[in-house]
Amino acid sequence: MSKEIKTQVVVLGAGPGGYSAAFRAADLGLDVTLVEARSTLGGVCLNVGCIPSKALLHVAKVIDDAKEMASHGVTFGAPEIDLDKIRAWKDKVVGQLTKGLDGMAKMRKVNVVNGYGKFTGANTLQVGDTTITFEHAVIAAGSEPVSLPFIPKDDDRIIDSTGALELKDIPGEMLVLGGGIIGLEMGTVYRALGSKVSVVEFADQLVPAADADIVKAYTKFNSKNFTIMLSTKVVGVEAKKDGLYVTFEGKNAPEKAVRYDKILVAVGRKPNGNLLDAAKAGVNVDERGFINVDKQLRTNVKHIHAIGDVIGQPMLAHKAVHEGHVAAEVISGMKHYCDPRGIPSVAYTDPEMAWVGVTEKEAKEQGINYEAATFPWAASGRAIASARTEGFTKLIFDKESHRIIGGAIVGINAGEMLGEIGLAIEMGADAEDIALTVHAHPTLNESIGLAAEIYEGSITDLP
Ligand code: FAD
């Protein structure tokens, strides 16, 4: 039987962007309907993205740390891998968080409608038999993995990030196609579990968005862990009974086809904007599926907002959350807008790579008059005591004002450390503010204060 719902705010998609918008709008006293096609809330991030990947990366870290301890006098036996138990642990983590969201939605009386929603007009959406009439809408439809036309379909040896997280088996030889964050994180997991992992990347460095010096330190550390083929592309995949035969072209291409047991395709994500019949609501969607918005996250149709992956790069959960809050606040009548000075990016690899604000690459492109100061972890007591000195901390300052405009870290725990730099950028701190902040000793965070001191000229005697 058909059903009709009238709501002040409908949110399409319950990922980090969508649930944040819905919860904030409900907290502000609005009547909210949240539409989600999946059976659980949380979107890509909680179900098949950030959270399950970090649960598996935790497993990988423990394995790697245990192995590494052998050189400091503690030897554990070879790890016994029980894939069913690892999968169950990952699913438990995901279940705990998605159930938590159910509770938070109920507590706020957010009406959750399960099904795939499409616009039928400027104020109406259809979800199965249910017609929803709304005053305001927030499109938070997210993104999905890009597939490549020349890669065979329906072969379960060829997987995307969702398939990799299912952890069906540990392949002997695995090719990660695409050296971005997602590919490297999943490669880290499979390598720790026992696969021989090769990574092929079309660009001349892994993680092309990050500064070259950061990536260089990561790549050097991992040269023993992965076979890395830069400036190289896959041009063909032949699926045979005994394996997948891959042909490469480019600077580091093997001469003959190489056999792999599994291929993880991690060449980026595409927005879901083209799947919503947005034109029926008058909302413009570009040819790639992105929806253009202003600083208040409004589309070209004033009462319809869009947030998260569907509005563009960087496709990150915390960006979607921030935008979700702003969109809800604007709908409730607040004069807020979205203009962060920096959105942190973190590759939870080993070592981690993290950056926020302006990268050196961007500063050069934008003609910003900047200076960078770097503190090498070879001089950090905590890094030495942790036997992880490959990292460094870099701060980027505006040359005239000495205000911090960016920062990047490569090393263990870089993602956790980055918060201090993000806050400093947002607060408009200058080098002296950071240098005069007393950092606890011995911490890796000290390297942030020390990089600022180097910039100020108070440290000159580094190794
Ligand atoms: P999504 O999370 O994509 O959610 C959109 C939701 O909308 C989906 O649940 C979808 O089912 C639903 N939907 C779409 N269309 C409709 C419709 N018409 N009707 C009803 N429902 C609909 N980001 C980080 O910040 N940190 C990380 O560590 C990180 N790790 C990642 C690891 C992996 C393997 C992947 C794939 C991604 C990772 N990301 C990470 C990216 C992060 O998951 C996304 O940026 C984030 O989920 C985007 O949030 P969103 O709300 O825009 O959309």
C-alpha cells in the first residue's frame, strides 16, 4: 500500500554527511526524514570504508609490530591467521557503530525510511511505494568505486575496496591497481596477512595529492614490503584458470604479462549524483555526477542542499560531517557557511602519511610566498625509542606573516598528530605560537614544536 510522508527536511543518504545533517537538523528542532538504501546506517564510511579498513589495519599493525620486536630481543611465533575470526571482529566493530547510529536516530525521533530515493519534483521524492513531500532536502548520496572497462567483470578474483574488506582469502600474489590511499591501506592489510603485494600507479609517485617528500619517505620505507611500479599502467587483464595475467605499459612495466591470484582495483571513486533523477527537482548535476554548491551548501535550487562525496574532492568522511552540520544549520535559519582553512587527509598506512592546509605543491601552483621547516624524526627521542625514525614533520608558513598555512607528517601516528597542526592553521597561529607551546616529552608531537623552533631559528644543530 502506498504511503505518504510530509517532512520539513529530507536527507537522501545516511553516510557520515547524511546522518550528521539529519541529527543536527533534529537537534535544532526540525522534523527530519532520513532515506537510506542500505539496510544499515553509516554509508560507505561505517559499512565498507573508514571503519572496517581501520579494524583490519589494526590487525596488520599488531602483526608487523610483533615481527619487528624480534630485533629488540622479543620473538613471537609465526602468526596463525584465522580469517573467520578476523572477519567476525571487523563485522563486530562495524555492527557496534551502525547500531549506535540507529539508537541516535531513534533518540532524536529521526524518521528513517529504508529504500532508494529519487526526486519526482522540486518538493517530492519517491522511495518505493512511499511519497515524501519536503520543504528542504539534503542530498548526501555519496560515491562508489570506479571500474575500468578493460578489466573482466564477474570474476571474483578481481575486487574493489568492498571486496577487499570481505577478506575472503589471502591471495599468494596480489596486484593493487592504483597507488592512492585506499589501495595502499588495503595493500598494507593483505601484506601483513601474508600476500605478496605489488602496486601499480600511473603517476610518478604514490598518493599523487601529497607532497613528494612525504611520499618519498613512505616509499623508501616500503621498498622491501611492496613491489612498486610507478609511471606504469595496466593495459590488459586476461583471466585464465590458473590466474589473472596482467599486461603493463610504461616506465617500470614488466616485459611479459605477470600472473596474479587477485587484483584489487582502487583507481578512485565516482559520485552518485547522476542516479537520483535530480533534474526532476531542477538540480544541476555535472557530467561526472558531481553537484555544484555554494558556501552554504545550497545547490542551484535554493531549498535543496548537497554535501559529502557527491559535491567533490576531497572525498573524506570528516569533510562530509562538517558539511552536514553546516547544511542543517543553514536550513534552520542560521547564517553559517562552510569555509575551513584546512581539511586533513590521512593515509593510515605504515608509516602513516598525513597533511592539512596547503601542501607545498599547492603553494607553488597558487604562487603563495611560503617557507617550509622540517624536523627529522632521526632526532626525536620518542621515534628512536620506538625504532621508527623514518618519519619527519613539516610545517609550511606564510613567508611574510609567519602564520602557519599547512603541515604534513610521515611516520607512525601521523594522523593523530595532525590535529594540532589543523587547529593551529584554523586559529591563525604563527611560528612563535607553536614554538612557545610546551609539548610533552618524549612525544612525537614534540616534533611540531621543534619544526616551528627550527623555522624561528632557535635550533640549528640537527643531525
Ligand atoms: P557515503 O558514505 O557514500 O554514504 C552515502 C549513502 O547514501 C550510502 O549509504 C548509499 O547507500 C546512500 N544512497 C545513495 N543514493 C541513495 C538514494 N538515492 N537513496 C537512498 N540512499 C542512497 N574517509 C575518511 O575520512 N577516512 C578514512 O579512513 C576513509 N577510509 C576509507 C576506506 C575505504 C575502503 C573507502 C571506500 C572510503 C574511505 N573513506 C575514508 C571515504 C569515506 O568513506 C567517504 O568520504 C564518506 O563515506 C563519504 O560520506 P558521504 O556521507 O558523502 O557518503
